[in-house]
Amino acid sequence: MNIPKILMISGWVVLSAPAILAAEGKGGTQATSSAADQKAIASAMSAAPKKVGAAATIVAIGSDGKMRTLRRGSNGFTCMPDNPTTPDPDPMCMDKAALEWAEAWMGHKKPTVGKTGFMYMLAGGTDASNTDPYAQKPTTGNHWIKTGPHVMIVGAEPGFYNMYPKNAQPDTGVPYVMWPGTQYQHLMIPVK
């Protein structure tokens, strides 16, 4: 079985970029349109503004653990539906640079500094640690926070993040840096 590499980001199971790219290209399978697929596509599209979601590639993990492309897109964004195993809605949509940044994070590799990426999570995100990029559950010192609808800027030059709060327990109602001091720091920008 070809199970893609997965990790959590803002509570979402994120697939590695090669798994997504394989699903979009000859390595993936185009799903037949079922009611479940249509529901997943609608969920994935809810992560981004209507026009972005409407033209994005939509991917999901099939019941066999393989990446499936539910719909091919044309705008360079890849969206994933809500993770049903998390308590809150958390679909996400990212551009190619953000997808590459996520791949570096998942592979415990240094992301390309200055290759700025953008992610939407307009339906919100499930709780996550604000200090530990690899935390899977709350502990005494990992500063677990709840995020609402937001967008993220990832991969920017380090100096960019110095303009924003880097508190371990941030006010999530204003822009703040998540995972400050790590090579995976990124700007969280609430939208509501």
C-alpha cells in the first residue's frame, strides 16, 4: 500500500508535497464523482475565498490511504477538506510555495528562506501548540492555542516576523508568529 507521509498542521493531517504532486499527476487517481467526494470538495473549497477554491486542485486521502485528486485545478492552489478526526472544521488551501514549506516542515528539513508562501484556513483550525511544530497533543509547556479563521504567511525572511508578536501564549485575535524562534515560524493572521 502506498500511504503518503502525513503530519499535523493547525490540527490538519497534511500530506507530503510529493504525495500531493503524485496525486495531481500520473501517480494519482481521478475520483469518480460521488456524494462523499462532492461533500469533500465543498469542504476543501470553504478554506479559501470562493474564486480561489473554485479554481483550486482538490485532494483527499482515499479509504485505501492513497492520495486522490477529487478535482484538478488551474490556479496553483491545492485545497484539502476538513479532517474528520479533529474536533473543529479545519480545511486548508495553499499555494505552491506554501506546499513546499509544509514539505520541509514535515521532512524536518530547513525551508527555503525567502520563498514566501500563503495558506488559507478560513473555516478555522483545530487547536495546536504555538511553540512546538511537532506537538500532537497538549502538554504542560507547549502552549496549546485555539485558532479561528485565519490565513498564514510562511517562508518569509526572518526579519519579516520581527514586526509581529512572538509570545508563547499569543492573543489569537491579532496577527502573531506561530512557532517563533524555529525555522518553521510563520505569521498567523486572523480574519474574523
